[in-house]
Amino acid sequence: MLTSFVRSGQKVILRIEDILNKVFSSEQNLLYYHGAMPNFCMWMLFLSGLLLFAYYTPTLEAAYQSVEYITNKLPYGDVIRGIHRYAADAMLLTVILHALRVYFTDRYREYRLIAWYSGVALSVFMLIIGVSGYILVWDERSFIIVTKITDFLGSLPFIGSSLASAFLNGEVISNYTMSMSFFLHTGTSFALLVLLWVHYMRISRPVVNVTWAIGSLISGIILLFAGLFPAISGPEAKFTVEPSYFDIDWFYLWLFPLIDAVGNIGAWLVLIAGITLVTLLPNFVRNHDKEPASVSKDHCVGCRLCSIDCPYEAIYMAPRNDGSKYKEIAVVIDDRCAECGLCVGACNFDAIELPNYKSPQVMDDIRIALQS
């Protein structure tokens, strides 16, 4: 049943790719930059966030006023705030697109496990950054978020009270609470860069940048939303007034309707089960018997082409000590080999082969395909 679901999803993804190729051409196909589009949104977030950071004051007394100053008094401040707001939504949307395409094209298992696990961690970090960002506005919605998160963390058995105290940075809401939220928002953002390095470490030539056309399209859409639906604050949070304003952002604040629906413990169970399920997805499909590429010592001349072309860094060059006139030989790391055959195509000396898919067989298949 799972295999049928994956195959159906793959057909849909490939069909959408074909339509986008006809509309935008293969050079500008959005799905071919599914991993680069979140990066582009991230850099928009960093740039707009730095501009906001220059005028923001993370204290209970001044946070709301500083945000209002940015929005209403600073030249183009409302635009910058809107870009920051909608770039965050765009990043999450493109991350979901990226995850779906990776999953339905079966590019998340075996040699891609590190990329999948780090991708799950990146998604959790994004949720933390998004929620803490809404706290920094310090309107009535921010007040509700802080109280709900405190209760949510405190409900966790054994360590809940310690987590709640660490989040509040004390026993009650104070300026230290704002400092913690500011740290979670900015510190976790920079931690994304480290996780991104882990995300890319098994890919020798990852596509990390979009084309000018795609970048312009994404920027235009974000600017359009920032203009049509400006990012605004609710009433200022006050300890003497019962908060009621809570404009929901379903991209990042979905946890709070979930808490209202199933309670704190129920939300913990759903959250932990969801993260665990997504993390373990690669284990639900049985891995085939691997037959990694093999190198012929007699034919390898140490030209390095196979190691250069391998997209998963599964081949490295080692010094030869067998008396050969060539100084290096290609060595395959079996666990990283994806059996994609790119190394076979790169080699001009028939020195590397896939045991179950020899070059003559590949050439015969190509000839048959051309004739038909």
C-alpha cells in the first residue's frame, strides 16, 4: 500500500514537472530548484531580520513600541517587516515542497539518510524560530503564546518544570523572558547554517542558488503579499488586561489550536509521534541488496573523473602501492554509493562498473531505446 502511494505521488510530481517545463522551460523549472528556493527565502529572512534588529528593543516596556516604530515611522519599515513575515511563510512552503519531492522521488534513504535526518531537525528549528518571532512583537497574541508555551512545557513529566523555568528565564514573565525569546529567534537562526552544512555534506554539488528569474518571481510574490496584507500587531500586551487577540498563522502557530483541541499532553503525544514518524520514514521501505560500484586495478589510471563526478562523495582517490606506474587509484565507499552509474559514464578506461549493470548492457539498452 505504501509503495503504491509513493508511486502515485511520483507520477503526480513528474507530471507537474513536465507542465512546468512547458511553461517555464527546463532551465527555469521551479521543481529543479526545490532545495535552493528555501535557501533564497532564508537569505531574505536574514537580510530583513538584520534591518529589524537595528531598531528592535527586546524588553517588555519597549518591544511593542519599537515594532510600532519600525512599522509606522521608519521609512519602508512596514515593507521590511512584511518581507520578514512572508519570507518566513514562503520558506516553510518551499521546505514542504522540497520534502515532498525528495520523498516521492525516493531520494531520502540509505546514502541520503544524513540529509533526511538533518532536514527534520531543520524543520523543528524553523518552528522554534517562527514561534519565538511572534513573541518578540509583544502584543496580546505574544502574551497568550508565552502562557501557553509555559503550560505546555510544564506539562511534560519529570523535566517539564525545568523547561518552563528555562523558557521564562525565571518564575514569572519578565525582561529575561524577552531575552530568551530573542535568543531563541536569533541564535537558532544562526544554528540553521550549521545544520545546512550537515544537510549538504554528502552532496558534492548541491543546487543552493536559484536563477535570477526564479529569485525575482519569489521576491515579487513576497513583496505583493507584504503590500496587500501588511504585517500588523494586535493590542499591546498588558498584565492588567485579559488578552483576547490571537490572529492565527497556520504555518507556525498551528501548535496552539492543537493544544486547545487535545490538551497539553495530547499535543506532546501528537508532536513526538509526528516527528518520530517523519524521522523513521526511510525505514518503512525495505532497502534492496546493494551492489556498489567496483574498480578494476588493471584499468584505473587515476584520472579522478569518477571522484569528481560522483554527486554523493562516494569515491575518493588513494595512493597506489602495487607497483603501478599510476600514482592513485579510485576507491568506492560502499555505504555512500547510490548505484547511479555516473562514475561509469565518467570513466573513459572501463575501470569502474556496477556489478549488476555493465556498460555493454547499458549501451544495448540505449540503442534499443533509440531504435524504438
